[in-house]
Amino acid sequence: MQQESIKKPFDPRDPDWDAKVRASFNRQTFMQTIGGKLVSLSPGRCEVELPFRADLCQQNGYLHGGLITTIAANATGYAAFSLMPPNSSVLGTEYKINLLNPAAGERFVAVGQVLKPGKLLTVVECDVEAIQGGKKKLIAKMLATMMCLEGVPDEIRNKP
């Protein structure tokens, strides 16, 4: 009989991890533009939601895969960032996404969950579900690697 693995809670290295993550998310003007919201946050876990908008669709009327990838990248990045030390920032170094079903729904939820935290690299997975009439459907799965830039504060660096 195979034993189920029990996920242990993660211990953030920054006592102000929650405020740090939320402030960083709120500085993302692209998430504001598309209507993405951080809806749930705990150490090593982040949930990002995006409502359907017809102006964000591809030619067949489905939400564009680039936006599904965007919310998954944010959910994985901030799940990892929640465990990083003070005076650091997060940078995505690798993304692998499978778009499993068309992005059809009223809203879309990406849940990033740290699989293996590390001092420099953190591996995170993400499920993206479409929600329609209260029913959920898995539409994408991402595996991502995030880098901790210790000593590099999370701030806007590319100012016009």
C-alpha cells in the first residue's frame, strides 16, 4: 500500500511576508489592467483570480492562453515569494505549462503551491481552473522554478 504524502506547513523567512507579497502584487499594473486579484495567500500558497472579459479572448472566444499563463506565473511566483527572506525579490526562471482545456468560464482561478523551497531556487506547481455556474474544470497545469534574489529589494526598477 502506498502511503500518502502529508504536506507540512512552510515557515516564511520574513515575518512581514504577507504585507510584502500583497504590496508587490498591488504594484503590478498589468494585473490591474486585466483585472487579476490576489484572493488567498498563505506561506507557500497563492491564489489568483481573473474574471472573464470578452476583450481578453482569442479568436474562438476563449480567454487567451497568455492570460492563463500570466495568472499561473503570478500564483507560482507569489507562493515562492511568501517564503523568501526580507530584502529580496522573486524572479521566474522556468515555466512549463500544459493548457489542458479551452479557457471557457465566468472566472479563472490559479492556485500556486510550493513543492520544494530552496535558498536560491524554489519549485512550484499551479492548477488553473475555469469556474462556470459553480462548477470547476481544470484547464491548465504549470510547473515553475522561481529564483530568490536575496539583497535585491522588491521594487520598481524600470522607471520611464
